[in-house]
Amino acid sequence: MNANQPIYTEDNNCQDCYKCVRHCPVKAIRISNNCASVIDELCIACGNCVEVCPVGAKKVRSDIEAIKHLLVNGKKVILSLAPSWVSSFPGVSAQTMISQLKQMGFYAVSETALGAELVNRHLRTELLAAGPGISLSSACPTVVEYIKRHRPEYTPYISSVFSPLIAHARYLKSYYGPDVHVAFAGPCIAKKREADSQRQALSAAITFCELNTWMEEQWFNPEPEDACFEPVEAVSGSLYPVEGGMIAGLNNGTNESALQFMSFSGLEAMEGVLNRLDDWKPNKRVFIELLSCPGGCINGPAMPDK
């Protein structure tokens, strides 16, 4: 067991059933001493093994204590909240959600979708200046990890623009000051690895499942305070969690004759796209939005309810 990995195995609970081995898309699980352990250098944190394990032996590392440690020590922590929270916490208004999160100790709550809008702004400029060729989105960390670890020949195709989360974290630090800490909550396990590699921008990443568990332990004032997303509410970036949402934002104000957009979701579709890139010589810049979860982040592996 290595609990420092985003996904690890509780050895004592593993039943050696091989189900995770059969469902891992990148063969990142080995059987050793009658236990299925994750090979971290091959893992893309897609969460398939966590979802299919019949006894719950595959675990997602919890980073709640890391955030609590910052809060207890008086640090200002801003929560970057993924826009798909509305699906994970149905019936909860934005005002109630923000109020409860601030009661938990967060200094402010901001929408990760703001980072998506920053990405769209810079990516549009990059694409229009690039000329004919192919660009792959950098928004999905599982896709980026898959390409870098298993199809490195396609790494140059990945856009140089930061992911929405990292763009948002950097924006928050520039807005509130470099001493604030940024944490993330969303439906994605792979964001934990993104936080691990970008510690200067992002202090921790938790899933909606973790956040839901944490909130169930709290007592909240039944009368929520007058609260709102800070510094401002997002607009177009809120579409990012669904397939084609990134492209919808990019299309806004873009000269469509100079660019072509395509969107694919699901690991099988992603592999199909990559297998055909070498044979494609487009006469304009083609931007391909790739998402590892079928339908987009709203079907992420750490959504409490799909």
C-alpha cells in the first residue's frame, strides 16, 4: 500500500479477484503477494479500478487533513469549486453551498469556471496564430497523463495553455496575494496528481465524495449568510464539465473559418483519435477537446451520484 499515490490498494481488503486488472485501460496494476497494487508511474488516475472493485479495496487518497491543517494554522484558504458541484449537491443553492463552505473555514469560494474562461481567452489567441495543424486540449488531467505516460509521441500536440484549474489557482493567488492557499473540490481523481505537480499554485485537491463526507461531519447555521462566488461569477466557463462545453466557449467570438473544432469523450474514443492523428494533414488549425469520462466531467469517477 502506498497512500501517497492518488489511488492505492488496501492490502488487507484485496480479494485477488483480478477485476481491477481486467478493467484498467493502461495495465497499471500488478499482482504481487496475492494483492493487486497500482503501478503509480503507469497510472492515469482514471478511477476505473476504484469504481469496479467489489470490496472497496481500491482507495482514493484523502487530502482533507491537508486542508484542515492549513485552516487550523490560520491560513487563508480559497476553494476552487468545480462547476459540476450542482450535480453532486442537488437542491442546494449557490448561496447555501458557499455559506456552508465558509462556515467550514474557507476564506472565499470561487468557481473553477473562471479559470476555464481565462484558458479560452488565451487558447483562442494561440490557435489563431498557429496555422494549419492539430492541437489537443490540456483541460483533462487524465488525458494529459495518458498521452505523456503512454503515447509520448503526441505530447507536442497538447496545448501549451494551463489547465483551467491551474489557471484559476494562479489567478486567485495574483488577486488575493501570494500568501493565500488554493484548494480544489471536484469530480476528478486525477486533479490530485495535478496538485502534487503544481504545489506552488495548488495546495490540495479533494473530490466531491470527500467534500460530501466532510460536510456531513459539520454543523451549519440553518440560516445561510448572504454569500456569493468571488471575485465574480463565471459565465461561459460553467459549460466545461460537459462534452463540447470547452468548444462552446471557444466558438464565442472566434473566426470559425480559420479553425475547426472536434470533441470526444471516453478513453476508447480518445485512443481512437490518437491512433489516427498521424494520417491526418488538415489544411487549417484543428482543436480537439478530449475528455476521459464519457459525457464529460459530470460523469467523473468521484461524483457521489451520477
